[in-house]
Amino acid sequence: MQPHAGEAQIGGVVGGAHRALAGAIDDRPNSSNEASPSGAMQEPQVRPVVRAPSQISTVSQLLSGGIAGAFSKTCTAPLARLTILFQVQGMRADAGAMMNESPSILRETRRIFKEEGFRAFWKGNGVTIVHRLPYSSINFFAYEQYKMHLRRILGIEGNQESLGVGMSTRLVAGGGAGITAASLTYPLDLVRTRLAAQTKEMYYRGITHALVTITRDEGFRGLYKGLGPTLMGVGPNIAINFCVYETLKSMWVAKRPDLSPVLVSLACGSFAGICSSSATFPIDLVRRRMQLEGAGGRAQVYKSGLSGTVKEIIAKEGLFGLYRGIFPEYLKVIPSVGIVFMTYEFLKRILRPNAWDGL
């Protein structure tokens, strides 16, 4: 498979009658060296090549990534809120009693429904969409741009790269894309966490009110609380996501090109999400808690920076405290990441001119 510059292998693969590997070469054996019926050797023929469609425009690429991220987050918003609530349990006033209880998704789900109503499962989803549209757009766009430039720097053309070089390129490009997207959209991520972490007491009434209130109470720097651990976590998280997804998908397509692209995207994306979440969940938990420091005018819980926060969590809650909420996180990322990649690939094909020509 020959990737098109700027088009990741993340570009969709359509099986069966709609096999549309981006930049793929028709590898069927040709008859250039076969004897003609008369016994004479025919002149070598040029193997037919299926040209990859032209790269989609920057606007279309950004739009595809943004819609994919927003759609995925909306579908999994209830599980995302449960994850956040479990992650910040150690910061609540009744944390001592809660530490003696094992986390229960059903118990917390019943509590939310009883105390806050059904709509509360999507609390903070508005700011999530506002955040995810630019975040996912920048993330996907930056990834493909970084990978394209890395391939140029390394002098890689077509499918010349080895498995190791390909994985390294995807890891670096994915890490850079994650850091770029998180840095540019961080205040919205912080607001999302604070809105989702609210239970019965509503200190922040919406996106604008939260931004204004945080700036007033904590200063402009308050909008960037927890940025350090966020960048430490999001870089590896996105890098692992893209690397595992693309590597697994390219191997899968090479062996079973007839499989449905929807199933391939969902399966590879879900597995990529599990891998990335498992590796970076403790950092994600720490960043959530640092984002909530001083929220609603409350006193700070952790006052010794990133390393001190980790030590304090382990001391009070044990090693498991760093993984509080991992189960709803797994339930969330399995469909979430799969939906993101599937939607992104589908929209890229829809928005790319003449994407289905010649199929």
C-alpha cells in the first residue's frame, strides 16, 4: 500500500466492491512476461496503477476531524462524566467515607439520575462539543501534516518505510499533534472538567460564566491549571492512539482486504483506545484533580505540584487511587475512539472531490 503524502493510512479502506485504499497500487499479477498464444513473448507492459484521489482541502480535513470528535464525545458523554466523577472522588468533602467503598458504576448512575435528573448525564457536554470541534480538527490535521513533513525529512516515499520506522513516525507525529491541540484549546478543557464535576451545587452556570469566574477568582493563569500533566499525558495518549490504530489497520487490511471498513475502523480504534488509556490514565487522573484545585472558591487540596500530588494520592488512596475510574473509562474509549476514526474516514471520503470515482 502506497500512502499518499499528507493522507495517513488513516484514510478509509473500503472492502469488497468498494475497495478504495488511498494511494493503493493494483498488485494483481500482470501478463507482461507471459507467452502469447503464438509462443512469442509480449513486450513488457506497465502495471496499471490506481491513483489516489487528490488530498482533501485543509478546511474539509479540519471539518472532518472536528465533527468526528464532537459526535464521538456526545455518544459517550454519560460514561465520560462517570469517569470524571470517579477520578475526583478523593477531593470531595466526604472522601473519607467514599474511600472505604468500592467504585460502583450502577450506584453512581442511580445517584446522578435521582439527584440531578436524566439530562445530568450530559452535563458539560456543551463545552465538550465546543472544545472537541477545534481540538479534534487541530489534532487530525496536525497529525497528518507532522507525519507528511517527517516522511519528507527522512526521505521516505511510498511504502519504503519499515515497520519500525513507520511506527516511530506515527508516534512522533501523534505526540506532536496531541500537544499542539491541547495547548491551543486548554481553557475549554478545564471548563469542561469543572462543569462535569459539579453535582448538586452549581457554582459555574455555563461556559462563559465559568471562564469569567475562573479568571476573576484565580487569575488568567487559573485557566491553565493542570496544563503540565495534560501535556505529559496527551502527547503519549494521542501518539499511542494513532500508532496502534494505523499499524494494526494496515496489517489487518493487508491480510483481509475484503472486510468491512466500518468494522475494521471500529475494532482497530477501540483497541487503540484501550492501549492509550491504560498507559496514560494515572496522568489523566492527576490532571483532572489539578484542574479542580480552587474550583468554586474552595481551598486547595494538593499544594506540592505534580510529583507531590501523585505521592499524596498514593498515600491516601493507595496505588489503586491512580486508577480510580478506569473501568468507565474503558467502557467509554472502546466505542469512542472507534467512532472517531470511523467518522473521520467516512467524512474525508464524503468531502474529498471525486472520492469514489473509478471504483
